[in-house]
Amino acid sequence: MTDIGSAIVTLFLIMDPLGNVPIFLSVLKNVPRHRRRRIVVREVLIAYGVLLVFMLLGDRFLQILHIEQETISIAGGIVLFLIAVRMIFPQRGSFSDSPEGEPLVVPLAVPLIAGPSAMAALLLLQRADPSATVELWLALTVAWALTAAILIAAPFFYRVLGERGLAAMERLMGMVLVMISVQMGLNGVRAFMTH
């Protein structure tokens, strides 16, 4: 991996913590206030575990399926593009109608943090430089830590930025992610054409 900074930014944008703040608050609205922070900490730790396992074993699984790097790059670009479009034009209420009680794993840890797009990005970064596992782990850990900090402080961010401020930040991150996804797709097409 040539640039650990770009890997951190990419993973952070994909995890979309600011966009997930209203969803987290909505899912946890029926949970007693004193339990909410503990649940959020538990869910972000579960998400980290899922992403770490996928980072270490996902590539081997795809090798068994004989899926090439170019395919992952193009497919990952398409998935990221669709996620970015949803960030720019959000559809509210996807997870707000969750059953009462404490959520476990779904929907907070998976798919809101450790979703298909984060897993696809990890695979792309791993395939780009298989020898840079430590750097990728570091990038994942930093991006996850920033995401966890924002989600744990969700009530504070909601008070400071408000609904409109959070929506504006999410759309801005969506625009950046569109550019990253298009570049990812172009890299895959270029690699395929020169293969």
C-alpha cells in the first residue's frame, strides 16, 4: 500500500460515522439512557472484529472462488458508488423501525459499520499490496477508532450539528466517496485492459 493516509480516509468515509449518527440514535431511542453508551461500545467492537477477520481471511476465500483483483476493483467501485449515491440522496427510515429492545450485531455493527462496502474496500487494499498487512491493519484501526469516537459521542454531535448539519456532512462525504469509487473502477478497467 503506497499511501496509508488515503486508506484511512477511504475506510473512514465508507464507515460513514456522521451519516450513521441519526440512525444510531433512532435505533437506541427505546433503550434506557444509561445503557446506550455501553451498547454503542459493544457494537463498534463487534464491527472491528468482523472487519479484522474479513481483512485476514477474505482474500483467501476469494482465491478459492478464483476471483481476480480486477473483478474486485470494478465491483468494489460499483458498490462504493451506490453507497455514495445513497449518502448524497439518503432514504431515511431504513433502520429506524427496528424492534424494541437492545440491538445485537444487526443493524449497528453489521451492516452500518462493517458493511459490504467496507469489506470490499479492505479486499481491494489487501489485493493492491499483499505484503502491507500491518499497514492495512493500522489504517483500519485508525479509521475504526475515529468512527467509534464519533458514534460514542453521537448525542453531542447531534446537538452541535443538528439534523441539517449532519445531512450536509454526509452529503459532502458522499461526494468524496463518489470520486474514490470512480477511481477504483477506472483502476480495475485499466488493469484489465493491460492484463
